[in-house]
Amino acid sequence: MTGPAPVRVEKALALMPELEALAPLRALLVSIARPDEATVWSSSGPYLTLGKRGVHPDELRRRMPQAFHRITEHLQALFKAYVEALECQQRGDAPGVVVALLRAGRLEEEVGRHTQARNWYEVALRVAEALQDRRPEVEALRALGYVCLALGEYAAGARHFQRSLALAEAEFDQAGATAASEGLGDVALAQGQWAGAQAWFSRGLRLAEAASDAPRAGRLERQLGVLARKQRDLAAAGEFLRRARERFEVAGLADEMARVLNEQGRLDAQLGRYAAASAAYREALAWVQRAPRDARLELSIRLNLAELDLEAGRLLEAEAELRRAEQVAIGGHVIRPLAQIYMLMGRLRGAQEDETGFVFFEQALELVKAVERSVATEAEVCHAYGLFRGRLGQQDEARAYLERARELFDSLGEAVERERVEAELRALSA
Amino acid sequence: MNSPVRMEPSVPSAVPRREELALLRILVVAGEGGSAGGLLQNLRQWADDGRLEVDTAPDLPRAVRQLAGQRWDVVLAVLGEHPDDDPSWWVDTLRGATGSPRLIAVAQAPSMGLVLRAEKSGVLDVLSLPLRREELVRALERVRSVASETAVPLPLVEPHAVGPYALVGQSPAMLDVYKLLARVARSAATVLVQGESGTGKEVAARAIHMNGPHASGAFVAVNCAAIPENLLESELFGHEKGAFTGAVTRKIGRFEQAGNGTLFLDEIADMSLALQAKILRAVQEREIERVGGNETIPVDVRLIAATNRDLKEAIKQGRFREDLYYRLAVVTIRLPTLVERGDDLMLLTAYYVRLFAERYGKRIHAISDRALELLRAHAWVGNVRELRNVIERAVIVATDDTLRAEHLPDELRGEETTLADRPQGGLLTLAEAEARHIARVLAHTNGQIGAAAEILGIHRNTLTRKMKEYGL
């Protein structure tokens, strides 16, 4: 009556070569993977990871038309954007060509194909560079800047934003200059260059306020809040976030409300106000549902909420939240944050001094290498894995993982995290 | 073995009586205007003689904000067309709100699918607009029914402590297990412990170890299903430095760690055939080799294996080695399910309440009759492990000396059916019964339509049509 047992995801993925054409099939396979009922309550249940979930080949076959439909829709939209670019070319409307190509790039970004998006943006930039009106070029450079940021190519991102800013200023394009300042601030923030980030965000904020651009001003205030929190100026962080929240609430921007409350939660957590932090995250979750679907934002909030519970020693709640996040990530085809989810699950087991928790770090590393390919996340996972091994008294292994984390943070130019790892390595040697 | 249970003297009920109840505070989440406006007007009119205090929030985010500030007993959510009007999302978002308010959903002509989803999420009731006073009163009565719960004192359990673990139970099924454990423990025989998930296989293995000739050695447990297949071999046998990528140091495996003690291999059926062969060699020859090493290392461990699978069936299917089975199953112990253990449920409940009350600094002496009823009615697929989990969560949220139904998770409270509370005396229509049964089977198969259709004995297309019809 029960039929053949499902195939484990780890085995199913091992049968799939690393071909780009198979990426949608890989995503579909992962999204339909389920733990079987027996596994949930078995002694291995608490250690369940993506690899241990099961898939039924017949279900995969049955769901294939849905995947084809999504692929077709995506390709149709891309082809349509390209044909529109051609029509603009035929009409001699070069700015229209740029707009169409940038749209195609955004479509690629929406499905997480950042490298492909960059290709579209580069073509758009080539077209824009030949124009007398520099605003399309400003926009293409900005798009390139953000896609480089998403790919962890910070230096290239900064170059694009710098050029975008110079052109926007020359053209008296205030909106373009504000956006480029924001982008430069984002790059500096990602690299832990606090002074640079402060300067760029403040400059952007002045420009946004002068142009009465409330949403952008709110975003810049939120980023200044993030920065102030990272610099431990918590009063200033609170003030920036309060102002951002006021702007977004008036404008009724649900996604921005969710983002600012997510950051408010992190601030409250840093202040040791766990109840306030929890309330902020829950309100953020309520807002995120009122905004257009954004699984990444929801996952970010859930991960912060789980981390809060973990730090407060509410391990059951932390685990439940992480399992909810895992379900959102798997069901929503958002595989990237899974590595962070498993890293936190590993930390949770470490807090319980449970040696078998290593399986979560191993799964996170596998995802980072096979699916996510993010140096920043790999660095974070190695860092947490090193601490986990250290806690269990496995000093040599702890050192190896911390050294790997240091090497990765180095390659990113991430100064602050690198210094933290360095300090932990010194403590280990002492 | 002696009976592990002694009844404590009865404690007086700590549950307040209905007439002592304060006002019921209801937060209505609905935008002003339309049918919601009418609902608010009615509620305000009914508030005075219904001992209700009513306030409003325009939407879920603002409701969360209000709930963070003060305690509410009930959230009355007017569901509309918005995407966040999914009852499970409401329950998820309200989790952790001050006082754990119960959720009542109100919708224009709620579909069967909405009712079932709400029920599954732990929503107290689903009411239709326009709201009728008697329906609301009946739903609120269920919130207030907490006052009519009677406290039942928890029996004092004297567990047969096994280190930090315990065997609790005095059912005939467990007494048989105790007798077998006592006989087996004295020998050094390899033991196979069988039983469904959560029945306590590791607890039994520890009991054998602690009462056997290897008690002075270590007890090392390995969960074969939890560890990725490519890492399990090095976890069991260890590895030499540089044996493979990531082998940064020499690692001592679990066989060696167990030394002169006991190695417990849990969920052994999940091991690959190649690794089964290596285990067989270790059991037969009493020696191992580390991965990437040439040295043969003698091991003197008692082996206890456990599984929740039918190993004989696995042998027939070629997924488990017959020779290894006979090596492991020198003595087989089968553990009963929680349902087979009858009144052990009460003893285990009492044991875990005390364990977790001590851990979380609570003073809990009793459980309400309604909570006990819900525990008894539950299917306990996860057996004792599931019960332990439920009790731990309940103890965390309990605020006084009695564990009540409201402290139990939504899944259990959801089993207090909403559909059954209907004017015709709890009787369902045929369609309602069918929809509920289909929903239950789908939950059982984790939403797999093919498997559900097979269980229901209908064609997949018929099931798909019915799911559409009932909004499942």
C-alpha cells in the first residue's frame, strides 16, 4: 500500500551532473523533497537535512510540466524583452533598447541568475555608452553595480557605482546620484568599511531629502541604522530606524516596513531587549505577508528570530523557527539561505554539546559548494564550524576551519569578520 | 520489577472557576467599513452584557504591535481577499504573543478548505459573516471553558534511573520488556532493539549497558541515519590524517571510542550494503582499520543495534545483509508503542512534567482533565519522543501550577474539532465527513496525492476533483 521508498535527495543530486540546463530540475527536485512521517519522529529526525529528505520519481515526473511552464514563462519574458529591444533599435530609439535590455536582466535576477543578468546589463551598457543622453548609462551602471554586489564582486561593484555617480552628477541627475551613493554605501558596508559607508549613505540621504524622495530617504536611514548598530552606536541606530519606519508607514510600503522592523529586531537583540526584538520580528513577518511575495526577506526575518531564540537559550523555539524557515526555503525554491539555516542548526546543537550536530555544518558546506557558491556564506559556515569543533574540544579541527574562514574573509576584503576570526585563532592557540 | 509509581495526595484545583473570570479581552482585526464595520458595531453592542472588552486593529501587522503591548484573550480575525488571510499564517505570526490568545477566524461564506486549514493550524473556530451572536458566544465559551477544567494531581513517578535517562512505565507490555532487559544485560550478547520511532530504543540500550559487564566502559551512540553516507565510515572507524579532502587530522572512530564499553548503532537499516560488510567484519573479527590506514586495531565492544524497520523485509528486498542480521539479532527486544502501553501515558506525562518543570524553574503539580483528555486522544505517531516534546513545550508556556489544554500545541488543540461544535449536536454532513477524512489522509501522506488516492481506494483524478470541490 505504501509503494516504493522515496530516493534520498543526497543520492538523487549525486546522479545529476552540474549542467546549467538542469538547474530548474534541481530546484524542482529540492522543492518537492519531503521527510517521511517515520523520519520526523525517529532518532535521526532532529538531524534531518535536505540531503536526508526523500523524493518520489513519479512525483518529479508529474510536476515536470509546472517546471516547464515556469521555464517557458521566463524565456517568453526574456525573448519579449529582446524583441522589444530590437523594435526600439529599428525605430532608432536607443534609450528604449537600454530599457528593454535592463528589464531582461532584472528578470534574470528575479530567478537568481545573477551571472546571466550581468550579461544583459553589459550589453545594455555598451548600447548606453554610445548615447548622448547619459541617464541610460547611469542606470545600466547602477544595475551592474548591484549585480556585482550580489555576486560578491565588491571591487567591480564599486567601480560601476563610482562611474554611475560621476555621470549622474555631470548630468545633474539627482535621482541617479542618490542611487549611486546608496550603492557605494552598500558596497562599503558589505566590506566592513564603516567610514566609507557612513559618508556615502549620508550623502545619499542629503540628496534624497533635497529631492523629497521619501522611500529612498527611508532606505538610506535604515542603512545608516544598520551601520550605526554595527559600530555599536545603538542610540543613533534607534533614531535612524525610527525615522525610516515613520516614512515607510506613512507611505504604506509593506516590504520596507518589514525590512526596517527586521533591523529594529537586530538592534533590540543587541540591546538585550529580547521581548522587544521578538515583537519587532513578528511584526516584520506580518508586514512581509502584505508585500509582494519575497521569500528571501521572510527567511532573513525567520533566521534572525531563530538566532534571537538561540542566544536567549530558547532552544526549542529556535529549532521550531529554523524548521519553519527550512520549509519556506525548500518549498519556495530559495535554496541559498538553506546553508545559513543549517549553520544555525549546527550552532544550536553545539549549544547542547551534541557532537552529531556536525552533520548540519557538513550539509551547509555542501550546499555552499554545490548550490549557493557564495564565498561570504562559506566563510561564515567555516567560522561557525570551527567554533563548534572548538567547543567539543577538537582543537586541531577547530583551527583548520577557522583558518579556512580567515582565508575566505581575506579574499573578500572583509576586515571586521577577519579580525574576529583572527582573535578566535589566537585564543585557541593560547 | 517493582511498580515505579506512587500516587501523591490530591492537590486542590488551581484552575479558577468560571464566575471568577475577568472580562474576556477581544482584539478584532478588521478594517472599518463594509461587513467588518457592521461586525464591529455588533460586537460593541454585545460587549456590555457579554463581559467582553473589545478593541480593534486595522490589519495583522498593527495587531501584532498591539499584542506585544498587552495581554489579549482572543483575536477575532476578519479574513478577506488579502494573501495574509491564510489562517496558518495568522497562527504563525501570533505565536509568542503575550498570553497566547486564541484565534477565531471570521469570513464571508468560509469554504470547507478554509475550515479544514484553520482546524489543522489550531484556529479555535471559523465563523461566517454576518456574525450571529449565538455563534460567537459558543466560540467564546470554548475560550472560557478553561475555567471549567478540573485539575488532576500528577502521580509521583519513581523512575528506574539509568544515568541521565529513565525507564518509566508499569504497563504489562513494559513489564515484559523489563524482564527481558534484566536477563540480557547480564550477558555480553549482541542485542537488536526493535520498535517504532520514539519508543525508547536508546534508553533501553543504555539500560542494558549500565546493568551489564561493560558498564565501566563508555556508552557510545551513533545515529547511522543522521550522518551522511560518505562520512559514516570515517565516523565509525576513524581516519588517518590526509585520508581524504577534509581529513585535516587523525580521527579516532566510534568503535575505538567505545573502548571496553558499548557501541550503540541506531537506525542500522539505513546503512549502505558496503558499510554493512565492514560492520560485519568488525563484529566477526573484533578488529577494525581506520580509513586511509593500514594498521589493524583490535576492538572489544559490546554491540547493540536498533532499528524501526522490518529487517527481515529489508533482507528480502536485498537492502540488508542476512549474515549481519543474524550476528546482530542474537537477542531481539521489541519495544511497545505508546498506545500499546495504555496508562503509562499518565506516568510518562507526570515524569516529563516534573523533569521539565525542574529544568525551567516551574512549579507544576497538576494537569487539567481536558489536557489529559487531549493527550489520551492523540495518535502519538512519534510515541514517547513526541510526548516528551509536547510536555516540554507545554511546561515552557505554563504560567501557574496546572498544565492546561491551552498550553498544549496547536496540533493537539486543533483536534478539538471546530466542525463538531455545530447546532445539530456534533453530527457532520456526509460531505464534511468526507472532506475531513481526505484532509487527514493527505496529511498522513504529506500531501502526496498518489499515495492518498491509494489509501482512499479511489482514482487519483477522483481525489483531485474532490480536493478541488472541498477547497483542500
